[in-house]
Amino acid sequence: MSSHSATPQPLTARRGASLTGRVRVPGDKSISHRSLIFGLLSAGETAISGLLEGEDVLRTADAARALGADVERLGEGRWRVRGVGIGGLASPAGVLDFGNAGTGSRLMMGVVGGHPITATFDGDASLRKRPMRRILDPLVKMGARVVSEAEGGRCPITLEGARETVPIVYETPVASAQIKSAVLLAGLNAPGRTTVVENEASRDHTERMLRHFGAEVSVEPHGSHGRRITLVGQPELTARPVVVPADPSSAAFPLVAALIVPGSDIVLEGVMMNPLRTGLVTTLMEMGADIAVLDRREEGGEDVADLRVRAGTLKGVDVPAERAPSMIDEYPILAVAAAFAEGETVMRGLHELRVKESDRLEAVLAGLRAAGVDAEIAGDDLIVRGGRVPGGGTAATHLDHRIAMSFLVLGLASEKPMQVDDGTMIATSFPTFVPLMHGLGADIG
């Protein structure tokens, strides 16, 4: 990652007092990117609160500015976007540099692809490795033209948007919220209806936010697990306030910590409860976790709630492969919960974890073993035999923020302290993790 410092900073977590208090984890990254993009495409002033101010999201803010929006930070997590409306975008003067932001770059390609403007997309060494072909293919069908690209459809990419955007029916080759979103965002500037067909439902944040800003979107079931999403093009998007819900992937860390540190009782405020993102909560409840869902409400088109979490006894369960899409980022922290559960937990079908920031599956196994936990990988399944957690080892993070936070949580309840070899990259998704955990009473440093 571009922002990663040369000197690693090891961190150690130790057993201490029970965790107590009320906290709100940072805003959801997916919603943060989209709130800036929809602010750009709307007429009027979009007020955003709870924006995740991580490096990736700030690059999307810069890109919205380069395409003509007036984007201003008013205070912590509080932003204002004065948009130009659909059809009102200007060609940017310079390259759109997305740093490490895969989501921001791919969604913005959809926006540019549907407008008669030209823009060059680039990023850091990691983003330059990521394939963009499957985003570009449908955009070309809609009338966009790829002027230049690096080998294999990678950044830097210069994209000339459609003079007159063609509405299409597009079947996504894989379940991907990014491909779907790029097509729908391009379809905003097309006459008629743009349809995306998914054989496997992916996250629906874009559809929800389109409705929140006034677009007409219909969603029908397709096959046994899929969806058919139809957008009516050229709507007038009207600026609406967005309260960014707390990120369920970030909430997972204090949540599991409160379950395993004896005597803990905490409240996590305003956590997104979108059914496509709550696989971890479902699984923990099956394990016997004491999680109460309070004050369900809607914010920014998303379901949110406060979660009261209390420590207790967990038992091992079998986690079906179908649940993986709704909790793909939460397996490392689930593995930590499983280490403290009675009996065996089997997490099935984790192939996707091998292609994340690191081979996350191998990294989780190595960390569990460093903590003295009995675990193994069989095919694409992770098996954890819980009970005693000796701790006392060092987990190698491989520059993966979720591995780092997971094993620090483990150290709060293991017999001996647990160390991670580097905590600097935690800032990419959860910059306030250590101070937030300190506020609940955790001993990390």
C-alpha cells in the first residue's frame, strides 16, 4: 500500500478488566464512497455525516472534485457536496489517482463511462495489479471507448465516455457489487432502462442509494439466488442528506472482544444491519452469543440498529459456504471467536479468502497456531477446535489490517499476551481502532 511506512510497529494485547461503554465505530466504506459519488451526480447540496475518512474514501472525494463537484469537509466525518447533476460532468484536468481504492476507481469508471467526457484512472502499485476488464467490457457495450490501458486491462486506463449512452441488459460474469454498480451508474445517463442480471445476489448498497436520491429502481428475483435490477435512466437526482451507518466489518472487532472478555457489556451504536452484511452476527448468535438488536431504524437508505453485546459462553458450529458472501471480511475475527468456543467450528467454502489483501486463510491459520490454538485447513474449509487459548505468540499480519485487529482481540482474552508484527496498516480501514478499544478498557499497546 502506498501509505505504508517502512518501519513496522508491533502491537501487543493483554488480558485485563472487562470491556464496558458505548461506542460508534467508523462509517461504512461502501456507503462513504457512494455518498460522495451520488453527491456529485445530484443537483443541490448533499450533507454527509459519519463519512469514513480513510485514505481510500478521500481519493474518491478528490475525484468528485476533479469532475466538477464542490466538495468540502466541515468537521470530523461531516462533509458537504454541491453536485453538478447527471449530464453536468466536466472532463478532469489531470489524472484521477485512486491510490489503493478499488471500489472508488471502479464505481467512478461507471460514472465517466456514461458521460461524454474523457478521464485517466490510475493508482498505486497494488491498484495497478488489479484487473479492470470486467468493469470496462459492459461500459464499452454502452458506448464508452477505452483509449489506452496497461496490459491485461489494468491501470493506467484512459476512458472516453459515451457520446450517447446506450441502455443495455447485462449479465454479470461473477457476483460483484462493483461491476453491477458501474453499469447502473453509467445507465443513469442513458435513455430508457438499464438492467443488470445477477445469478448470485451481491451487496445492494448502490440500488438503495439510487432510491434514496430519487431514482426509479426495481429488483426482481432471478433463478434461485439471483436478482434482476432495472434502472429507469435520466432521472433527476435530488440531493439528500446521508448518515453513513457504522461499518459492520469494523464493528466485528469490539463485538467479538466483548463476547470473549469475561464480564464485558458494551453497546455499538448505529451499526448497518443490511441483510447482505450481517452473516457474522447471524453466526455468532448460532454460537450462543448474547447480542441484543436495539432501536432498528433506517439511515441513508440502509437498515441500522444499536447492538448490546455481553460476554458469555460460545459453542462451536458449522458455518455453511452459502453464508460466505455476507461475511467474507469477517472470517478472521470469527476464527478468533471460534478459538474461545467449546467444541469444533467448521467454516466452509473460503476460497475467496485466498485472493484478498493477503492469502487470508493461511494467515488466519498461522496466527491461530502462534496462539496455541488447534486449527487446520481442509480444502477450502477452516476447522478450529476451541477451548483453551494459550496466547504468547506473534501473529504475522502480511500487511493485512483485518489479521492485525483479529489477533489483537484474541490477546485480550488469551492466557498470555498476543503480539502482532505490525499494526501500521490498521489505519486503512479503522484508523481509530486502538484508541476506541482503549476507551472500552482494553490493554493494547
